[in-house]
Amino acid sequence: MRILTTFYCVLILLFALIHTGQAQDRQPFDLSKDTLVLEQAIVREDYLSRTPIARTLDLQYLSSAQLLLNQGNTFIHTLEKLPGISAIHTGVGISKPVIRGMSLNRVIVNEYGIRQEGQQWGMDHGLEIDQYNVDRVEVIKGPVSVLYGSDGIGGVINILPAHIPYQDTFGIELINTYKSNNDLLGWSGRVLWNKDGYYLLARATYQDYASYRVPAETFMYNGYTLPIYNQRLKNTAGKELNFSLRTGVRKKWGNTSIYLSSYRQKAGFFVGAFGVPRAYQLTDNGHYRHIGLPYQQINHTKLISNTTIFLAQGRIEADLGIQLNTRKEMSPPHAHGYGPAPQGNEALALDLYTLSANIRYIYNGDERWSSTTGLSFQQQENKRGGYEFLIPAYTSLQAGIYNFTEYRHSKDLLFNAGIRLDYGQQSAAAAYTFQYDSAGNETGQTQRSPGINRTYFNTSGSVGAAWKIHRNIKATANLGSAYRMPVMAELTANGVHHGTFRHEMGDSSLKAEQGYMIDAGMVFTQKNHQLRLSPFLNYFTHYIYLSPSARFSPLPDAGQIYLYRGATALFAGLEAQADWDLQTGWQNKLSLEYVWNENRESGLSLPFTPPFSILEEITWQPQGLQRKLFRETSFSLSGQYFAAQNRVDRNEASTAGYFLLNFAAANTFNIAAHKLTLFLQLRNITNTNYMNNMSRYRILNLPEQGFNTQLMLRWAW
């Protein structure tokens, strides 16, 4: 209640201020005028990010049409075609982003200016985002801590608000989706309206999918051959139900809006994921859409306020948010040790409450100088439940103040620099669990996690430059420091994390992560082609990771204990992308990515490092089909090779290389005043049997999805 009161007090204050300032308009939006943009997913020179540091880092932007054309199983899977972006995933409905080999709490996802806060530290915890509700997204790779504070080490994914509808318009969008591999059926609908500057956008999405198919009938685990009946991974079905509503006003003084979203997911875990897989658990029951135990249930609710006030020489922007993330792991009740069997199926429950505020003043009253001065605040409270213990209840607070200044020396040369001061605080009471003797009698308590009361201070900075060396050559460089507070799991975890198949144990003495990062870029542009090179080098004086301890857990089905440790680490790599427009309707894209890292103390690679990959995509937009019923027609064929990943951490299995072949097509039909767009994708055309080292099921030697036909119809009027 105190969090809600604080939020609304600040909101009322902002509404009291909004009648000052001067006029400036924003780009409107109308579904009836929305076109299927088929340009390649490259940095667009006509796109100007509102994130100032993006001008000296690697930025890529995707429109709504590009997101629909390349849609994957989840929002993060859709972004995987961008070089440097990959996903850690569990099955087909749970994924989280990886940027240049860094993931979890090292990558920030912002929706409408507010950091998405779930349980990012867990590899089996997905991103609670309705991918149909993402209209525009920018991905900035590299250190962004100076603007975003802790966690901004690998980069940021900014989900941008949809354009405000045109004045005096009303529109409807309906999307139907079918995927053959897991029999997915999906529906999403949106309504938009604008009258006299007051506007509304509302969306509802529902998805239901069955257990997915793999091109294999058996898999090997611990030397045993186990069956995969009917080539379906049992109990990997799931469903989603999502709602969102955005309403606001756009006037001469600026604009303000309220955004409310609700994300609900129920997703099954492969039945062998909790404990050791056994043949009797894998028996086919014929109910492929049934979600049995074990499964996870996610509820994520957000309320966000965005306000922009135009002033004579700049603007004030304020983003305020409240989030409630509830995550439950359900599994058959089982006791650890001699204790009584628990009641109910709720193994683990985590409730995370987050209050966020980001306020900044952007000065742009000078042709050469511009600056952003801001402050950010975040308060969290996490509660726990269930018969399993993993992390304790805790509270945390983060606050920061920063300035980022940009100097445009000439039209061809730009410099920027920023500095940020951060404060953080974490606290948790010591947690205990009961002990029992062999007769089931209670004998006392044992401490599972220590009490925590820690305070952090940090200063981070960044300097960068962008230079147009020649009319066809542009270079960028950025040097920044990175900082991340350890999350509570890294300090206090002590229990079986079934979704990751191991006993995880924190270390309350771990320090904050610190690193120094160098990014460079070079863009060569000719009339019909473009080449981009983005090398990077990151050095961490303290990097937190999970390491096997060679000590076996006393808990059942837990294997050995994995400890959170700190070490010096080095990351280096390169992304390259070449695009050709042959001006005959043909386009060609070639991209590659490589990440190399090393734990400087063990000499081994860090876990979950994506392999070298190279993507070739040919697109044809036939000019002769541009008729009344056939508009914006496109066909594309892509092949992607993933090299073997043999640079692995201790007890992490190597993964063989593989090649995937995909096809995509799209066409828009103009029917009266309506637009019907058809999207077709054929994924893994050759039904290749392969394993992905970024999959949580890799440890079970389970193959990835087989051939998949995806059909999507988008109707807009």
C-alpha cells in the first residue's frame, strides 16, 4: 500500500506540472496506413534513438512489420536473427535474452521506459512480454550502465511505445497464428482510437500450444537410452492470456499516458526435468495439450505512467511504474530428508513487488551541445512460499543520478561523455528450516541462508565518439565502465533449483561486479550495399558465475552443489553484417557473430556462451506482382550455420555444430478499405536433429524443435 501511495502522489505532481511548456508534435499512427516494411534489420540512418549513448554504440531497430515477418516462439526468439543476440530457453515458451554472451541480470529489458522486473537471475525464468504487443524495438549492445545503472553491462532492449494514433481515427487489428510443430493456435486483437488528442490502444492475446515435436525417438541420459514417444516431448504444452491498455492525451504542452498490462502463462516442464528422468514418466498419455506436473505458472502485472513536457529549450520526461511478478513452480509433493511429506503441489512461490521511477531533463537548446540529466529509483520486496527453499524473502533499493552530454563538433564529428553515481541497499533475515530424525520427529532447525544487510556505492562513466570519415564511411568508439549489484540469489541461494537441474548455493561475501568495456564500429555504405563491423573487448575485475563444487548435495535428485563465485573474466568478439540491394527486387544479407570469453582464474570458458554462427539470407520482392490485390510481396530463404561449441565450462557438455534452413513469405491484399497480410514461415525445413547449447534441456541431451510451419494472418482496418 505504501508503494501505491507513493506512486500516485508522484503521478499527481506530474499532472499538476503538465500545463507549462510549449508545443511540439509526435509522429501519429494509423493501422489503415501501416505498411509492410520489408527492409533488412539493419541500423537505419533515418532512425534517431532517444537513447543518447546509442549514437556511439551498436544500435539495431526493428519495426512491427519486421517483428511479424520474423516471429519466433517468443519475443526474444524473434530477435535472434540480429547478430550478437541469442536466447537461453527452456522448451518453446520460455526464453531470456543473451547479448554478446551475457545474460540474466546483465541485460536490461525496458518496456515503455520501465525495466522489466521478474526473476531474471533464474535461467528457467522467461521474459513476461506479449510479443504481439511489441510494435517497435531498439537493441543497444554494449555498456549502458551510465544511463541505466546496475545490470546495464551487456546492453539494453528497449520496447518502444506504439505511435500515437492519428487525430480522429478508429482502427482494429486482428492476428491469427498457427504453428504445426506444437499445434499452436493464437489470437491477438487490438483496438486504437484518437479523438481531440485523447487516445486509446487496447490489446488482448491468447495462445494455446501442445507438447512440441523433435526429430528423434530416443535420447541418452547418464548412459541410459530413454524413449520419446511419437517424437513429442511430454508435458511441454502451455498457454498464455495477455491484456494491455494504453490511454493518454497528446496536446501542445506535451503528452501523458497510462499503460496497464497483464501477462499470464502456464507452461509445462518436460517430465524428466525435475529429478532423474525415468522411462515410466515418459509414457504417452495421448493428451498433448494437457499441462501436468511439473509446470510453472507466471502472473505479471504492470502499471506504467509516461509523461513528456515540452519546454523552450528541451523537455522533461518521467516514467513511473509498479510491477507485481508472481511465479509458482508446481510439482508432486516430496520430502527432502526424513521430514513429513508436504501438503499440496506448490513447490516454490516467489512474489516480487517493484516500484520504479525514472525522471530526466533533456536539454537541446544549442546546435552543438545537448545533455540529459536524470535520476532513477527502484524499490523491491520479494516474498517466498512453497515447500522448497531456494532464496529467502528480501528487500532491495537502488537509486542513481547521472548526466550525459553530447557535443557536435561538426556535422561529421560528435563526442559524448557521461557519469553516474549509484547507491544500492539489500537486506534479508536469516532463513531456517526444520530438521527431523529417522523417526520423523523434529530435532531443531538449521540455517539455510544468512542474514544480509549490505550497502553499495559506485561511480561509472562513459566516453564516446562518432566520426563520419568519408561520405561512405562512419566510425564509432566507446569506452565505458560497467557495474552490477549481486542479486539476492547469488548471495543467499541454498536449495534445489529444479528448472536448472542442480543445487545452487550463494556466497554472502561476493562483491559487486566491475568491468571495463571497449566498443568500436565501422559502417561502409555505398549506393546499393552496406557493411557493418562491430568488435568489442570487455574486462571484468570481478565477474560472478556458477561453478561446480565437486561436493554432492544432501538433497535428493540434486547432484553436486553449484557455488556462486567471483573471478576476473575477459570477453572479446565481433559482429559483422553485409547487405546488398541488387535493385532488381533481390536483396542479400550475410551476417556473422563470434564471442570468446575466459574465466581468467580457471582458464575455461564461461557457461552458456553462444557458438560462432553465420547467417545467409536472400530476399526477393517481385516487381511485377504489385497489383491491387498483391502488394508488398516478399519471399526469403535463409540458412544459418552454428559451429560446434567446444569451449565450455567445467561439467558443461560440448555441443556439435549444425545447419538450419528456413523460408519466409509475406503478401498484403488490399480488400476494399481493409488490409489482409499473410505471413508464412517454414522453419528447420530439413527436420535437422540438433542440440542447442543455449537450451536448458541440453543437460538432458534433448534435441530441439523439428520442422515447423507457421502461418499468420493479420487483418487491419
